[in-house]
Amino acid sequence: MPTKLMRPIFALLSFILPLQTAIAQGTVPTFKLTVKQTSYTIFGSDPAQGTTTTVPTVLVPIALSFESKKVDGKPLVMDASGEVAAVLASPVFTNFAFASGGTTQYADAMQRTTFPNANEWHTLLGKPEVKPVTITVPAGYSYVLTSKKTGQFFAVADVEFVQRELFKQIPKQDGKLVIAVTRNTTYYVEGDATECCSWGTHGVDTATGNSFVLGSYLHDAPAVVEDTDVQPLTQQLAEFIKDPLHNPLVHFDTRPYPGNAFPAWLRLPSVPAGDQGRCGGITAATAYFLLEPTNNNEKNNIPSSKPFAARTGSATYHLQNAATLSWYLGATENLGTKYSFPDAQALPTAAMPCPARGRRTAPPMPTVAAFPQTGQPNGHQLIGYWEGYGGPGSIFPAREISPQWDVVIVAFATPDHSAPEGTMQFHTPAGLTPDQFKADIAWLKNHGHKVVISLGGGGEHFTLVAPQSASAFVSTVTNIVSEYGFDGIDIDFESPSLSIDAGDADYRHPTTPSIVNLISALRQLHDHFGSKFMISLVPEGTQIPSGYPSYGGQFGSYLPIVYAIRDILSFVDVQDYNTPPLEGLDGEIYQPGSVDYHAAMTELLLHGFDVGGDPQYHFDPLPAEKVAVGFLTPDTTPAIVSKSMDYIIAGKAPAGTKYKLLQPSGYPAMIGAMFWTIDDDRRHNYNYSNTVGPQLHSYPAAK
């Protein structure tokens, strides 16, 4: 449920010492920049040698063939072969007169800007050998978005899948740098499309030992894509220069971290918080999406940043403004005083350090009062998750939850990995005995709140593949609900806990065992507890809305469940924050965080849609009284939520709205809003519940 990308980072203190040469893994020359107790490996030859090094290259234009997107009955192919001439003519391979670094290639000019005292020193990319490849992308590893207005395609693909498939066809290239190019494609990481978006990847491929850069070339892309031509490729190239030993297949929580580890740095104040919150990370780029400090896109949006325009005759190329080593480490006698390249003003000052993270402390007391709820129920509800975990003193009593919250979802009951598969466990929040917590639940229920227990949560992965695992699930959930007196359950099985098997094409008749068994388990629980037992589903954006452009794997994985239990379902609230860019019913592409996005994604459920774009698999609309919209408190504002509610429920479109509801008057019976979390709302003076709660409760009664 919480966004998966806000994970701890660590910092390293460092000071510059002299440079030393070193032999590193990979297939290209590197040297070491020694930093007191840390060494940084940099692409190229030692600047102190004052020599010219030409690195042979292999340019690999990739044709991605998408099995999930058919055009005239055949898989859509997005082929970068047509962009080879443009890449070769760009400053990636062709000299350009840079203000800093001289007339040379992009990578060399960046290095010369970083080490301005290195005379007659160059690291050049040789004329490449071109080796085109085709990669077939099965359903479940990508989806393709289309702009109806222009007919342009834009792909969202699993970067690790593409990397692995690429190097099945490109064996080790000794002494060479592989530069692989896709067309109009952004990427997600760790096999999870909620962790989106990047322009590619770079480093050393562990299967072959190849040093490589993988990036997209943008040409004739939909208008929602702001970057263009070689900007994504130069972004990945710039990061490779600073961290050539990066291993993108080793995930962030691994220690020791492969490649360079810089002092933890803060994002610019003008840049939205991203995959690590305000902290950018400890590497040359952000931990998940490999974004530069200069990137200014919202979290889970397509990467964007202000480019450097390089005009070469009749052509203009857009290059990434990237941080230099001086930005991370500070200017020294070895490093220059320019913090960004090519535009020195993109980062006019050095990085600010990310503050160390401490233990959770007692939450601050609100300085305003929670608004009471007045009037009779009108069918609209404010739904929130109460975290209920952390150290003693780091949580607040459940009895202090604002009266505005109609449904309180306790997070979480989790898989017991020491017991048979499917076994769930629940531990009371720190500092509370089971009896105390039971009393709190009873108090909330007596004061008009519904209280349900959420099962699963982000990072808590398990499946119900075997029938006996479903039995263990039903048994242990029954015990938890009965012991604590919960009104029902909330299903938060995030990727990869739910994944549609290959060949399971009809959401109405699923064959994937984990999905079939979960449906059976939910019906058993409902039959056991009776008609008043609440069952809510909280899918990620990939698990319902992405079922519109593609069906398979994680995409649309909740659709069989919604279809099978819609008669006993209390409500669905899609996590509009754990979600990538997606397509609305108007055939246009929308990005997370906007009123347009919330309206477009919600209307998919309210209006219905063709699953995977195929009319024979139409998903009928859900009743509006079974649909809510999910928000993350740090990622949105009360104003955006309020405008979204007014638009979806009452049809009042805010100024500048691009997405037009297919039902212009809105959906008056739509439940309302869900938030992660109640705790964060209280920490911020009830700024969500005191705004959105009264708004929802003041609408005319839903009919």
C-alpha cells in the first residue's frame, strides 16, 4: 500500500585524494578517483596521462515486437533502426562546439569539463559497428499506449527483461562499449510497472560482462512526452561515465552496493519528491529510475528535464543536462568548478547532503482540531489506512482518529513466512496489548466507524497457488477477524503476489491457480461471516486500469477477482499513486498526480472498458457506490483531491481539464476518496480529512 519506492538510503562521507589508474570489470577502460576511504571508478583513461583514448563501440538498434499490442492482427513493432543515422550525426558520435570541453563529442566534453586541468586528454567513442536485434516482448512485460489524436505509439516496458534479452543476442564485446537504442519507450524497474519511469539503464551486464548503455531515441512521440531525440540516450551515457560499474540487476537493498556510492544527495527544491522522497540517492542517478538531479518530472511520470539544444547545421539535437562529479563531491584541485554539463547554469551550486534518517519519534500533536461529522449518512465516505506500526510512541491511539473517517483500514495482517503458505498473522501495534486494541476497535465501531483489516501490503509477497494454501489463508484470516472484531477485510496483494499466467486470456474464466484460489477463499470468508461482512480491494494502477491497454502478468490481475465477487464486493479503491502513465477512455495518455489522471482512471471502472483493447473481453462497469479513488498523502494536495471529487462525483470540471468524462454530469453515487494514511493526515493538522471529509459528507445523498 505505501509507495514502494520510499526506502532508506545511506550516506558516505568523502574527500578528494589524488587519482589512480585501475583495471575494472566490464569491457571499457576506467580509472579510479580515490576519495579518502572510498574509490570512485570513472569511464576512460586517467586524465593525468594526457592521452587520447578511443573506445570501440557497438551500436545496437532494437526492434521491440509487442505481443500485447496488435496492429492489423500482427504484433506492433517499434524499431530503432530508422534512428541510426540521427544517432550517428548527433553529438554522441559527432563533434560539437561545446562552451565547456571544446569541440568534441558529448561524453568527452563532459569529462573535460569535469577535469579541466587535464591537457590533451580525450576519451572518444569510435565509429560503431551496427548490430540490429529484434526482441519479442510477451504480454506481461510491457504495454503500449496510443494517442488517439495523432495515432502515435509509446511503450512502457520492463527494463530488466529488455536487458536480459538484449544480451542473449549480443555476446561479450571485448574492449567495446555497447550502446543499445530503443524507440519511443520508457521503462519500469524490478519487474514492477508501479516502479516507473526511466529512460533506460547502463553499467555492466553480469551475464556477458559487457559495458553498456541502453536508452531510448524519441521521434514522433505523443505530446505527453516532453524530452526528445537523443536526450534519453545522453542521460544514460552521462550516468555511465560517472558510474561505469553500475549493476542495474542488483537491487537497491543489496549491500555492498555495486559501482560508485556518492554522499547521499538532496533533490533540488524546485524538483518534486521522487522515488526516494526528497533524497535523490547515493549513486550518480536516483536509485530506481536512474534520473539526473536535473530531472523535474513528478514521481511515476515519464522522465522530463530542460534539455541543452545543440544546433548542428540544419539539425538540432537535445542533450541531457547532467550533474558533473563536482556536483556530488564538491569542486577540488582535481575537479572543475562547473556542477552541470553542457549548461553550467542547470546546477549552479553543489549538491546539498541528504539528512540522516533517525528513528521514529512520537507524532506531533495537531495544532488544530479534527472536524466533527454532522448530518445523516449520504453514501459518500472518507476511507483511510491507519498504519499501526512503528516503535513505541511512534503511533497515535486509534481512538484519536478523526471523526471524518468513515472506514478505518488497519494495516496490516501479513504473511507468516515461517508457517505454511497462505498463513496470515497480525501483531498489535507497538505498546498495545491485544485486549487494548480490541477495545479500541470496539470504541471506533461504537462511534460510527467501520473497521477492517488489510491483508498483505507493499513488499509482502505471497501467492495462493496450492489449494492447501487457500485453506490456511481462510483459517487464519477467520481467526484474526473473529478475535479482534473487524467488520471485514481489505485485499492489498501487490505485484508480484497476483500475476496472470501465460495463456490465461479471459478474465471471466481465470485459470491462474493463485487467482482462482483467492476468489474461492473470499467467497468462503463471506459465506462464513454473512452478508454484512465487508470485502474491499485496493489494486495498484497496474492491476486494473492497465488492463485496458494490456492483459497478462501484473496487468489487469485484479479484474478476474472484481468480476467474480462483484456481488459481495463492498468497494474498490485503485491506488492512483502506485501506478504508471496510462490511457483513458478518450484514447489519450495521462500521467499520475493530476485531476485528469484521477478522472480517467476512475471512469474506466465506472464506465467499463475492453480488456486488452479487445471488444470480446469487455469489462462491465462497476456500480458507482462500489468505487472510490486512492490517494497518497505525501504525493497529492487537498486541492487536487477536492477538485477530483467535484469532477468525478458532480461533473464540475476544474479549469484546464483535458480529460472529458463520458458521463458529463459525473457519477453522484461514487463513494469518495481513500488515503494512505490517516496517520500522515493527523501529522499535518488533518489537512486532508478536514477538507475532503466535509466535502464528501455535504454532497446530496447518493441514489
